[in-house]
Amino acid sequence: SQTIHQWPATLVQPVGSPLSLECTVEGTSNPNLYWYRQAAGRGLQLLFYSVGIGQISSEVPQNLSASRPQDRQFILSSKKLLLSDSGFYLCALELDRGLYGYTFGSGTRLTVV
Amino acid sequence: GQQLNQSPQSMFIQEGEDVSMNCTSSSIFNTWLWYKQDPGEGPVLLIALYKAGELTSNGRLTAQFGITRKDSFLNISASIPSDVGIYFCAGKAAGNKLTFGGGTRVLVKP
């Protein structure tokens, strides 16, 4: 069965520091992968999606970037964090052309101080 | 682009009550999905709907795919404290990414 892993679960970073969040999947190949951000108690904002290695589409202009160095690895990065980057970051996996929607990771709670 | 309006934004439940929430879209979807997110966790799929008019249940949850293909609702019967969380609808048109509603936050009445 397909699984999706995200780490770390929580992160506190100072303003101006770099960021790297990792998402890996198991049990599938060539999945579509997504990064979402969620402000406290709010909806899901799509940040990036990837349909394959090296292929990244950005949904909103922002201080973040994404990379897909391997088929089952999706990384969210920033060179210099802003306070507004705080939030709950979710990685999602799409299987079967989305027939069953997305499977989400357990998320990373990022607090920029 | 596609937009999903989910309502209500939040609601209070009392144990034993039936509650409902709905989503409406500005465009047609081929698939409707309902997710639940517990605090500090990622959303988990509850129900998937694939055909207009389809009514599907999962335990105390029932969801319907609207006839117009532009709306869906989710009912929770006999609510219990663990029903609290954020419920998201999501719609998908062929070849497109999922579009999520803004979520309905379910809280327990004090």
C-alpha cells in the first residue's frame, strides 16, 4: 500500500533562517505530489505540485520553492524565512489520476519567530 | 478558476444531534470528496462520490453528489465528541487538480 511521510512534525525557526521540509512516498511510482499550507483553523492553500522528477509548478508567488530530486521525494525550501511563512504544511499524494482524491501526510507545524 | 463555497464555516454540535454541511461550485465536477482533519493531523478521506445523484454512507456519515454536479452535502447523524474537527469538501473535474472548499469547523457546544 502507498504511504506518505513528512518530517519534521514541528519546527521553530528564526526569521531569516533557511527551511527544508521533506516529503517521501512509498509503495508507488511516478505519483503526482502536492505541497499545501494551512493557516490556523483555515483552509488549504495549494503552493506547489509536481508531476515528475524536476517538474514543479507554482500556484502562488511566495518566499518558498519546491524541488523533486527523486521520483518519491518532494522538498519544500526557503532561503530566508519570513514571519508570514508560519503555518501547517501538508504534503499530498495523488494516485490513480485522482480517482480517490489525495492522501495527505501528517503535516509539519512551522513557527517562524 | 473553479471555486468551492463551503458552509457553514463553523458549527457547534451537541452530542446526539444530526448536523449537515454543504458545498457549491461555480462549475461542474466529476468527483466529490469529503475529508476530515483532526487537530494537528492531515485530512483523511471520509467519502468519495462519482456519479450525479449518488448517495453514499460511511457509518454515521452520509454524503450526496448533487444532481446538477455543482454541489454536495455531508450529514453526520447522532454526533459524538470525536466528530469535532475540520471537514473539507473537494471537487475534481477530469484532468484537473482537486479544488478544496474552505472547510467547516465542527466544535462541541460548551
